[in-house]
Amino acid sequence: MGVVVSLDEKKSNDGSVQPLVDLTRGDMGRVNELILSKAGSDVEMIPEVANHLISSGGKRLRPMITLAAARMFGYQGDGHVKLATSVEFMHTATLLHDDVVDESDLRRGRSTARMIWGNQASVLVGDFLLGQAFKMMVDVGSLEALDVLATSASIIAEGEVMQLAAAKNLETTEDEYLAVIKAKTAALFSAAAEVGPIIAAASRTDRQALRSYGLNLGLAFQLVDDALDYGGNAKDLGKNTGDDFREGKITLPVVLTYRRGTSEERLFWKEALENGQNDDKNLEKAKGLMTRYGALSDTVQRARHFGGIARDALAPLDASPQKDALLDVIDFCISRVN
Amino acid sequence: MGVVVSLDEKKSNDGSVQPLVDLTRGDMGRVNELILSKAGSDVEMIPEVANHLISSGGKRLRPMITLAAARMFGYQGDGHVKLATSVEFMHTATLLHDDVVDESDLRRGRSTARMIWGNQASVLVGDFLLGQAFKMMVDVGSLEALDVLATSASIIAEGEVMQLAAAKNLETTEDEYLAVIKAKTAALFSAAAEVGPIIAAASRTDRQALRSYGLNLGLAFQLVDDALDYGGNAKDLGKNTGDDFREGKITLPVVLTYRRGTSEERLFWKEALENGQNDDKNLEKAKGLMTRYGALSDTVQRARHFGGIARDALAPLDASPQKDALLDVIDFCISRVN
């Protein structure tokens, strides 16, 4: 019971986000209303900047996870809607600040807020959304949920600084890379998932299961994202292939190709990522090297590894439509890059 | 009883921050320890950047206010130390982000963090400190204190955006200017003062008294700060006279001088603040105009007005060393500019 039968009609090992979308549709309607209302301000520039990013077509995976994780344990109040909105605001604030830090011009194929309104507005509207996120969490009144989300806010910033410190350093190890994505990406997925059982007053075991699910899903998600930046079917994401290359970001495909390469090739990487020789010709050469050393497929293989851990984290839980939907999201995240 | 007699030996109408410093010395020792420990991170750059700002000799007025406001109502726990540290971290995060937004090179006579470590580090370490601030607040466990501080975080960011939107607009009215400083400066003073009675479980009336004290002290503080930027005995603050002028900031001295001036003078202001004709010669001319129209002394007069409201806010409270010290701070803030 509780198994969504229609799933079997799809290419199930490709996964799908659709069951999660369907399950959370009603609650997500309320999240979207709350997003609009809490991004509002008499200070005109705030909703302008916020809505630019909010309307840019992100999948809203994180708030859907919070909603499903609360419902999964029978939650009936409206706190999950506020927490899901908080999670999305934290994510939006991070994106606004990231664009300033990375000096990005485009996000999902559109001009970034900082290109239209300036770095200043991006920094400050990010701060505003973070403040609004905390207000909503306080409103829910769960100190445990507050603790989890506030802790993730610190960890995310720590991860971003780590990434900044490692920037353009090709000697970065896979472990160091993992520590960065664990903090900058996986911590929020983990918190988004864990606050569900928290407000549903589920058991400690259930909390740990959802936290582990979120953390490992987040790792898989970021690994695939980093692979997609060098190819794959990136178009439907609105991502610009090659962004990471042009910004000199040290992601796993680079780490693996660099370490596996010849000393001559390592010189190429240094020129490309440390010294900014990152034109399209060099991007193509980089992709060629990645293929030669199997770096993209191995990056996806790493993602599958974490996806498996996420799957096992949920395994002991009772069957439910939410559980099935969350499991399907793992495959969806990984299959984006086939 | 409770009156600090030694006060009468000083130039009492100049005020002094010394009684507050003396009263909170023990607790501030614990705040300073907590600042160092919570600004710590395995990510090297974080304590480096944070300590640069933390060690730069700010007065730490806000955390002292929180400590005194808690002790005033008999608080005996250690939550006030954590809240005071949170308040200082919120302030530090704001400064880090402000320097990026204002593109400032110097703060209190030293290079800003963004000049040494870059805008990126300033944005991200600010985010980290904000996250740490919220973690500490959650740790204290008072949802009411959390609400007050989270609300102030949103309001501060809103005020900064307001200021950004009003930037270089000489038609800004005094009311609009007041709305900006109420949000960007006074909101944190207000929250810093109000959380004292909150964790001390004082009455609603006491909370309102301290909130009003903080708000009006904050307004007076910012007004005097803005006057100091055009002169006064600014050296002991390590402030660069003329910073606001060079950044084209529309502060009250400018608003008053612009509105009271001739149309020719208004053209001068437009050239200076809107079109960047802000060399030292023009700064001297600006100061001259301010003196001619009494704009600096009227700005300080406005500060006295709010100082009076802050004083009356505390008037009904029982005598205590804390009350005396907080009253003395009002005069201290205003007398900085004599």
C-alpha cells in the first residue's frame, strides 16, 4: 500500500521528479504564495530583485523535500509550508551572494541580478531574504528546526569560503572537493529533509534517516551538476556549459583529469584554470581530456555512490507515497547527465 | 541607592561610556571570549577576516547595552552573553557587507577586509557570522528574543536597500533619511536593548521602555555619526572625515544644506554628490555651506531630540547603576560632536 503504481509506467531507473511534484502540489501552492508575500517590501527594489531570481524557473527541489519529509510522518499543521519557504529563501540568498562572489553574468540563461541591479543590491536583498527566512522559522516555533537550519546557514557560508580559498588551486584533492560540496550544497539539502520529521515530532531515528538522505542526495546532486557543466544534456537546465571552466572552479571532473594526466596536460590545466586561458578552444580541449580519462563518467559514478547511500538511508522506513517520491528524486538527479 | 556617585565627578553633561564599560566589564570579558571562539573555523580565512574587523577597535556599544539591559532586570543566567555576542556578530556582518556595498577602502583608519581579502571573502564571512549569530540565539532558546533579532535582521537589510535606492538622490527628504537610519542603524540598537528585558522575563512595559531607548539612541547615534563625517572631533573615532561625501551618501547635513541653499548651490551639490565632483576642494566648500546654513548644528539638534526621547523612555524605571549608565551613554553619543 502507498506505492505509486503509475511510476512503473515510466522509465523508472531514470527516475523522475514528477511524483514529488504531484504529491506536494497543494502545499507548494502555499509555499509559492508565501514566497511572494515574504519577498515583498515597501522598498521597491527588494521584490524586483527577489522576484527576478524566484521566477527564474528553479525546480524548487529543496522546499518540496521539506514538505514531503513532513507529510511522510503525518504532519498536519502549516509549519512545514513556512519551513519550506525558509529553505527556499536561504537557497535564493545563497544564489544572490554566489553570483557576486563568482562574478557571474548569467544564471539559467538569464542575466544575474547583479548584472541588472548591481552587486550591492544582490548582497543586500540576499541579506533581506535570509532575515525573512529566520523570521519565518521563528514563527514556526520549533527550536530544533531552528537549530538545524541556523547551523546549516553557518556551514553553507563556511563551504563557500572554503571554495574561495581553494579557488584555482589544482592541487585540491577529491577529499577537499567533497568537503566543499558537503558544506556549500549538501548541508541545505540535509537540513531541508531533516526539519520535516522534526516538526512532525518523528523519532530520532527518522530524523537521522532523513538527514542522511538529504546529505547524500545533495552530494549526488552537486556532483552531477559539476559533470553537467562540462557537457551532458545541460540545455534543459538553462545552465551554460563551461561556466565552471571560465570561472576557474576546481570541480571533481577537473580534479580527476588533472591527477590522472601527464605533466604536460597538468601545465595545460594550470594555464587554463589558474591563468585564465579559458577560451572555447581550450574548453573543448578540456572536455577531450575529461573523456580520455573517464572523469565525467567517474564523477557520475561517485554521484551514484552517494545516491545509493541516500537510498539505503530511507530503506528502513515504512512504505509511503512520500518515500517513493523521494527515492525517485535520487535517480532523477543522477539521470540528468546520461 | 544604586546611583553611581563617581559620575558626578565627571563632566556629566558630556556623558561618558565609562560607567557602562565598568558595569559590564566582567560580562564583556565573556562576550569577547565567545566572539573569538565563534568566529573560529577550520577554514583559515574566516577567523582572519573576522578578527581583522573584530580587533579594529569598535566600542562594542551594542553588546554592552544588551548586557546592561538584562542585568538591569536581575537576569542571572548566561543567555545575555550569547545574545550580546549575537548582536555584535550581526553588526560585524553588516559592516562587512556595507564595505562591499559602499566600495569602502578604509574603516576606522584601517584597510577594509574587502581591500585585503576581496569582496568575496567579505560577503561570505559576513554570511558566516550571521549564521553563527543565529545559532547562538537559538542556543539561548528564547523564541521572543529570536523574533526580535530576526526581525531586526530583515529590517537592517531593508534599510540598506532603501539607502542604496536613495543613493545620490538629493531630493531625499528628511523623513526618507530618517526611515533609512531607523532601519539600518536604530533597529539593531533597539533589538540589542529589548532582548535584555526579554530574557530577564521583565514586564511588557519594561520591554517597551528598553526598545524605545534603543531605537532613539540609535537614531541619535547615527545622526551624530553623519555630522562627524563632515567635521567635529572625528579623529578619536578613526573615521575618515569626508567618506560620506566621497561616496555620494545623502545624509542629513546634506539634506538640510541642499534644501536651504540657493539654486546655484543645489547645482554644486548635484555635481559633487551625483556626478562625483568630490575632491578635497569641494569637500571644503561643502563644509562651508553646511556651516553657513547651520546644518551640522541642526543635525546634532535633531540627535538631541531623539536623545531626549530615549531618556524619557527610561525615566519611569527604578533607579539602578545600569539605568544611570545607559542614560550616560545618550549624552556620550551626542557629545562626541561638540
